[in-house]
Amino acid sequence: MTRFCSIFNQLLQLFPRTEFQTAVIDTRAERHARGFTCWDQFVAMLFAQLGRAHSLREICGGLASCEGKLAHLGAAAPPRSTLAYANAHRPWALYQTVFYQVLARCREVAGAKPFRFKNKLLSLDATVIDLCAEMFPWAVFRRAKGAVKLHFTLDHDGYLPTFLVITDGKHHEGPMAREQTWRPGTILVFDKGYTDFAWFAELTTAGVFFVTRLKRKADYTVVERRTPPQDRGIVCDQIIRFRGPLTQKKYPGRLRRVVYRTPEGERLEFLTNHLTLGASTVARIYKDRWQIELFFKALKQNLRVKTFVGTSANALHIQIWTALIALLVQVPPTEGALRLVAVEPGRPAPHEPLGVSRPLGLARRPVHESAPARCPCPRRARVQLIRTASEQVSFAQTSTTHRFSRETRRAQR
């Protein structure tokens, strides 16, 4: 007998129920719960991210339309009011714990950074998510605008996030960076927004290196000039000291200034406290910082973090942490995500892992079939599961809000 397994079921297998239940007990998320479990809430919110639902009606209606196929997921379609109440009152710390559980498994298969040195390489940055000030009065950013800010630390070993804090839009990046501690020898990469010479002195004292951009109006004196490498785009390599009385008081030591000219002719000035790395390596390190910008782009363009299904701070946190969980399980395996393999009884496991390009198919069907499954609903959305570079298997995903019986549809005709 052939067993059927939907894509959504395969994704949920990446979250062991024992670990999930342990997180529920530790965070006391099901305290005073009646019927609607945390697993049902997690399935619904993950469905919202992977199915790209815009509202509670789409989430609950989409799950209700496939209610007969939710048994293998161990979940049930919730009412809108029940899901809204759970998002507003159940602690978001549960989803944060699940995120770090999945992240720990991702690190086991993460690739190495594209550099030969053995130092840990981390990028620091933050991104702003705009909100409506009337709908989110607790997240006031400007006079007529609300926002929350996501503070990230990205590990270049697999390009996986290692630290995340969600604050209001007025919170600056500098204080959040000071709250973190790093091992000696770590190399941090950040932009000009993190410029704080007192913090630079603390990093140097702790044995932590940094690479950042030098401001145009910086006042410094050249202490030593080094010969730049040829045909690498390096214009100059200098050891400098700052001359300003306040800056010199905050950072009295020496720093290194590297000037790089891009193939397009743009001139970039880098500042670092690492005095032994090659000048071209310093430029490449800052160039690799762009990976955190690509991470923000993937988060905002592919997942639901711009429109929210709840207006409370707790509901917003739950949706953002669920989006990050969905992002981890969707990253291609070559970039360090979990390897998702669909195995059918009696058939050998495929040599290539399955990576989800567009998520979620609740229609049950064998993985090896190439014809799309027929859906009885009038409105359908298409999703794809990429198995190899040349072969694609299509699945059907229902997105209607209600399921009608045959008699009802005949009466409507």
C-alpha cells in the first residue's frame, strides 16, 4: 500500500514533538489552556507563513478547507477568535525557544565561511519593519508612523543568525551591540551606524577585532604607511591615530585605514583594529557583510513580516519568530539549512535533498508523481517542491475560506 505524505507534514517532521512539548512546559505556554494546544497554534502560524496568508480568516479558512487532511499533522483548524486570543496571550518565548532548537540543528550541517583564517566572523546589523501608528500605538516611532526594529547578529559559518532582539523603532543599534559578549579573536563587521570609539576600545581590550567604514570627516594622523598589494584594488594601507581630543581620549591606540577602489570606481575607506590581516582580506571581509542584507531581503520578501494578523506586541513577536523558523527550514541545504528528504516505504532514499522553493502542499499524494493533484475547491494556489535541478513536482494548495458540499454547489448553480 502506498503511503501519502504532504510537504507540510514533511516540514513539521523537522520539529520533534518531544522537544516542542519540553519547550511548552518550560515556558508555561499552555497554562490555563482549554482544548486549543500550542501545537495547533504553531501549525496555524507556520501555515500562515508558508501559505502566505494575510489574515486570520485566510489562516483558519485555509486549514478548515483541508480539515480532513489535518489528521496526519496532529492538529485541528481553529476558530478565528481562538487563534487571535492565543496569539495575544500565550508567551512568544515558546517560539523563540523553538527557533533556537532548529538553529542548533542547522549549525550541525552549516558550511564554512569563505576565508582561510580560523577566526569567527560575525556581522551586526538591524532592520526596521514599518507599522501603522493607529493600529500599533505601543510601537510609536515618529509622529504618524510606528515601527519595530530587528537587531541581528549573523554568523558567516553557514550564514545563520545567532542573536536576535526585537525592540521598538527608536532603539539604537549601539546599545544592543554592547549587550553581547564575544570570544577573543572574533571578527565583527558592521556599518557606520555602530561607530562608538569607547566601544571600540572595549573590543580591543577584550581581544575582539572589528571591520567597519571610516567616516569622511574623521580627523587622524598617519603613523605608518604600508605598501599596498598590486592588482587588488587597494589604494593605500595606513596605520593612523585620531587627533580629536575627545576621540583620542576614548580610543588612544592605533587603528588601521584601508582604502579600496571598486571596479566601478567607487572609493571605500575601511577602519579596523586588526593590524596583521592582508589589506585585500579586510576589503573582502566587509564585502561579505552584504550577506546580512540578503538575509533581510529574504525575510521581508518571502515571509509575512510586513502585514500582521494581530495588533498586540505579543502577537507581533509570535509572527516574527515564526517567520524566522520558516526561513530556517526553507534555506537551500548548501547554505546550511536542514536536509529535508522525502522517503516512501519500499523505495530508496533520493540522493539529492529536497529544498522548498515555494512552500506548503496539504493535498496528499505520492512524492514521485508528476501530475498535480486535483483540488475540489474553486480557488487554488500552486506550489512547487524542487527535487533536482531539472525535475519539479507540483502540488496543489487550497486557499479558499470555506468548503462547500456537492449539494450546496449544485444548488448555487
